[in-house]
Amino acid sequence: MMDGPPANQSPLWAGQCRSVTASEHGLLHGPLPDLQRLTLGAPSEQTLPCSPPGPTSLWTPHGDHPPGSGPVITPTYADGTQQISSSSESRYGLDPALLPSAVQVMADDRAEWEGKVFVSEPFGSPPPLATTSCIMEDRGSASPRAIRCTTYCFPQDGPTALLVRLPLAALVTPLARPDPLEKRLPVVMEDTCVSGCRWCRASMCPAMSWQDCGERFRCPFCDKLTEGSAERRQRFSYNVPWQHYQPTNGVDGSRLDWEQRPELNMGSYEILHALKGEAAVLLLAIDVSTAALRSGYLQFVMQQIHTLLASLHRDVHVGLLTYDRRIQLYDLSPALSRPHMLVMAERSEELQLPVREGLVLPLRDCMDSVASVLQHIPQLSPECDDSAVIPVELPVKAGLTILQTLGCPGKLLVFHASPLVETEQPSAGIFGASKPKSIFQPPEGAVSLAEACVRQGCGIHLFVLSPQNVGGAWPGHVPYLTGGALYAYDHLQGDWDRERFCRNLRRIVEADVGYKAELSLFVSKGMRVSGCYGLFVPKPSPSQVTMATLDWQTTLAIEVVHDAGVLDERRGVAIQAVLAYSTETGERRSRVHTLMMRCSRHLQDTFRQYQAQTLLAFYCKKMYCAVLERPLQDLREELQRDLTEALASYRRHGCSASAWVSSGQLVLPRGLRALPVYVNSLRKSDVLLPGLRSSVHRRLRLRCRVLGLDAAACAMHFYPMLIPLPLSLTGNVKEEEEEGALRCSAASLHPGRMYLLHAPNTLLLWVGARVPACTLVELFNVRCLMSLPSGETKLPVLDTPLSVAVRSLVDALDLKVPCFRQLLLVKQGDAGEELLQRHLVEDKSPNGGASYADFLYHLHVTSVRLLH
């Protein structure tokens, strides 16, 4: 165990470093105008401030924690009584309340930017945090909604970049949805758009520098010139076409028409191509096996599908198939008196369609036929001798064959009720260092099927309608690799499951989706894309990604490294993402995003423009992809090592006050104040540090769900929003949501209050044991806590200020997440408190992860030792 720093050194946490003169050196042991203090000294020899009075411990801490010694401080109340030590307290005597707070970081950023306009321009300042709501204005550089970088000042050369010890990376959300108050993305026609670089295929953007009065331009991504002289235009097709030629202001300047052309003055724009393909299809595959027909819930499912289809636009193309041991297709032609069923009896690798006419039609032409089939399905007689296993791949292959035959993309919704195929692979020990691939890595058959779906632009959404621990036969690989998802329900018996099913079904069908998408990534000459991470089938080149479907929340992470040479500080660094995709109506479009940033030879500039939330999202995507190949312990150690070396590097190379900072003082760049708590939460997540109570099914699904999150949702997943209730009853739900959030620790909970915990996949309401009876009546219409049931619940609709405010808050939070969440109610002292404990990320994890205080202590001690 590493020893702590000497007790005579007064530790310090610096929010943002500044130069410290000799005359100011004496202030380092007192309050500083630009610095904050963090006590990290030996607790046995130094008096530490106590935490504010809080509740008693909700549980007995258990699991492993970093080894070490030192007395634990027990906070004392004003009346002399002692509080039971919270699981967030440090073994080394650190007061958790004095540690850098992610909640405070987000609150400070909101205070600076909330409701204001951020101008995204070339070589501009870092944007607001992803969790801050503000208006983005594009003035030549892509909005952070589309491209968000870990740092907005890149090192000028490779050796300097290696000293940073933090990744140079970006998050790309190609179909990012703008705020309602922001301008819509400009659309230009392909034949009127100025062509991009012929050499590297990069699209036209403000980063292209025009020369010789508009005769040619230099591409920043390949550093080659596109000639525009009359002679060159006659010999090569990639020259500046004569109809697109415009002179510039001077020999080297902007074109005269730059204000009229989005491709010349906007960081993001869209190109509408002349070529149009087939419209997308909504294909429904319904399990009609013995297990499904005997279940009793097919009638409810068919009713919901019929209701949803009746509300859709009549131009939507729809197809329908059912399956048991065989595939049943339906000819929905309106000329027929009733739909015709076509049975494909043979199950082979190559499915052959008996017909193609009438299988897929516009909804306006086949609504009556579809309604007839849906009404008939629950009335089918089950085949009692049907005991064969029905693989989920069967309807997927059948639906894919239909789309391939018709030559169109689409969404395939599979409603599966049969038992899933199990493998005899035990779950114990599967996450050990020797077998990291046995669970996380998809089988070869699933990858091959996903690749075929990607080529066709077929997104799979799988509804599993029966509860089962699927073990190693997890069926979600193909759905998530095609831009879809897996939705599991418990026989749809409860009202909560049925409501969740209805909401998820409607969201999937009504979501705007891009089909047959190809993403091309470009970076400035002298750099290259070294990795791309997300939910897709990887290709040999990380700068080329192909996806079956994607929506406005789909986010990928790219990592860039220096290739050769030194970057030009005057030209900076440019990153471009070009997404070619098809719309639901068959239009072919290309969406172009270009971000232009500064570069510097000074490490201090790079460190100060890092953002912790973007780093967290990048690390999450990279590590969750790496679990396919590498042991989990190696990944956890790599995260800690990277952060430790970065702290040491900043102390040595990037901190202007390093000459006056003692070894007992922790120094962090302002933008990275929350990074330690984020990284610690990632290290002890269920994917990287699974506990015995987490099923294999849950870990696999959690990995895929989190991989698709953007920066804001990722920050909320690894540091949930803990909102105290009751509300102020002023009706200002937004203010209460954003300003009332507390630190994710048991010390924040008081038994006399209620708290709502919000994360992308979890919505939990914790009720303290001493909540007043009047509050319970206003919110739940019960007078006694014992009368309140734990678990999934739905708040009663009451005409009280508290009920209206809380339900409004829940509805507002649901709009920020990709899928519907059922509200979970947990009472103080219930067994369900372990679920809450998993989300109190500043405390010790029930899976064995260290508390935030202990993790930060070890980061500091190890980083100081690296300097010697």
C-alpha cells in the first residue's frame, strides 16, 4: 500500500490553475480567489472538517475496497450524537463533501449557459456541457450536438500529444436533432452544391481554403489542390466546374458567393441527391407457436398493433408474416376478397419466396387486410405436438429475404413468445480474466446475419414476450448491431408491462430513422482515425462505418492520433463526418458535419480545453467495445492508469502553478474536475465489474444500451440525477429538476424526505422511513408507509399540488430517454435498496468497487509518485 503524503503538506484542489507569484505563496494555506481546497493529508495528524449532518447508513457496506490504513472520521451532530459512517466515507479520513462535485460542475455550467446562445465558429471556445440546455448557432463549425470533442485544442505534434496521456477523440451524432428554437439544417441540391475534394472524397466545407481567385482550393484533409483552370477543367472531371466557379476577395480569400452557399459558410448542411431508392418497409413478424397461442396475451398485442397502424400515415409500406416451425406469408392485395396465406414449409439456409406481389403494400391499400389477419391470429388453434425449438433467427431471415427480394430497406419488428435456445454454458466465472469473449462476443452466425441486415438496411427490433433467463443464448446481438434493440416483458400480465410495451412500440414505429447508412470520417492531414467505437459491425478501416439504421440519438466515438509531421497553428485541426443515408420515403441524402479547432504547442492549452463528460462517453464506448477481446481487469487497470498518468502529466507540464504546489496537493484542470468520479463509476459498472446479483442477460443488454448513448445520456447513466422531493410546489418543475439535484451518495438521503433518481435506464423513487403522513396522502393517497407497495408502480392521478408536480417531472424526464422506463418505488429498509445503492456512485459499490473518496486518494498518491 502506498503511503499518504506528509502530514505537514496542506493539500489543495485547483479548479483552474493560474500563475502564482512568490508574494502569493503564503496564501496557499488559506482561501484563494481562483482555487479550491481539498484535504488529502494524513488523517491521524490533521483535523478534517466534518460532513453536514445526514441520515444513518442505509446498508452495511460490503465488498472489496482499496487496501490501506488510517482512522475513519465519524461525523458528529451538534447535540453530540454520532452518525453511522456512510459508505461514501474514506478509509483515509477524507470528507466526501469537500471533493470535487459533478453536480456542482453541471450547476455552474448551467448558470453560465442556460438559455443563452452558443456560437459555434472555427477555432472557437469549448461549448457548454452536454447536460446544459442552450441554443446552438452554426457559424462555420458544426454544432456540438453533431460533433463534440474531448478537447478543443489539439497538441501540435505527436510527441506532445503523448505527454497529455488523455485521448484525442470526438463523439459523432450524425442525425442529431436540433433544439426547437434553432434553425433547421440547410438542404442543398446535389447539382447546385459545390463539389468537394476529388482526391480524398471529403465534402465541401468552410475548412477548404480557396486560392487564385477561386480557380482552385486546398483540402485540409489530404492537403491536395483541386485545380480550376480552363485547361485542367477540360482534362479532369474533378476540377471546379465552370457553373460553380466564383471569384474570391483577393488571391487567397473567401468566395464572393460564400454567404449564399451553406456548403461554404455552415459547419453542417445536407445534400439531397437526385437518385431516389425504394421506400422503407415496416415489417411485422409474429410468433404463432403453441407457446404463443397458449399464453393468452396475443390478443392484447394484436390490438395494440392494429391501433398503432390505424394512426400511421397511409403512405407507410407495411408487410406481415407469422411463424411457428414454418413461415407464413400473407398476400395483402386489395383485389382479393380476403388475405391469402402462403406457407413456407421448408426450413433451409436459403429461403425462397413463393411470390412477391402483395407481400408489402402502402397502408392505405392494405389496412383492411392487415386488420383481418391481426384479428384472426389470436383465434388460431395451438398445435399440441409442436415441441420443436423455434430460433429467433428464423423470422429475421424470412423478413430479410422479403426485403432483399423487393430491394428495399426497413424495420423488422419480431414478437417472440417461444422459449429461447439455451446453451449449457454456466454463468459462474464467465467474466474471469481467461474467458472474456465467451459471453460478450456475439457468435459468428449472429455477426453474419447482422452483416446481411446491414447491407440491406434492415433494422431488427425484438420483443421477447415471456420471462426467461436466456444465459448464453442472448438474442440481442443482431438487433443491436442493426440499430434496433431488445425489449423483454413478463408475459404482459401486469399493467406496467403493458404500458411499457405500448409506449416502446409506438416510439419504435414513429421514430425517424436513416437507412443503409455509410459514415465517412476525415481528419486533417498529419492525423488519422485510429479507432471507431459504437454499435455497428466493424469494418477493416475505422474511418468507414456502415449501419443498417440509425436515429437522432445514435452516437459513435472516434479516436484520432498524430500520423506524421507538425500541424500548422494557423490552419488548426478539422474533423469531418459525412453520413450518406436513405430516408423513409427513399430519398438519398448526405449530411455533412465539419468541426474546426485550434492546435497548440503548449500542453497547458490542451489540458484546459478538455471536457470530462465527453471523455466519459468516449471511455465508455471504447471500453465496452474492448470487452469483446480483453479481460475486464485489464480494462479497469487501464482506465485508472490513464487517469493517474494524466494527473501527473498535468502537474509536470500543464499547470502554471506547479512550482508552488506541494506533493500533498491535488491539482486538476477546471474542465476535468468531475472526471475522477466519472471514471470510478465506469470502472465499477456492471459491465466492467459485475456482481453476483447481476444476471448475464442484464449485463449484455446494459452494455448494448449504454453503447448507443450520447454524451448527455452517458453522463446521466454514470452519475444519475438525484432529485429531492417533495417539490417546492411552485409548479416550476424545470427549476426543481436542474437546481435541486444532489450528490449521488447515501449521505444525501434523509429519512424524512423522498428522492427521485433519474438515469437513462432507471427511474426510481426512494421513500424515507420518516416521511410525514400528509405527504404520503398527497402523493400516494395512503397514510402509512407500510401500506405502500414496493417495486414497479404508477403514481395515482390526484388533484393535489404535489401529485401534479411529481407526475409532470416524471413525464418531462421520460422525454429525455430513448425508451420508456417503469417507475420503481423503494422504501427505506427494503431489500430493493440494493438497486438504489448501485446508482449512488460516490459510495462503495455492492459489487466491490471503491468509493469516490478512496479512488481519488489513490489517484493522487500514485500520480505524485510518478513524478519522482
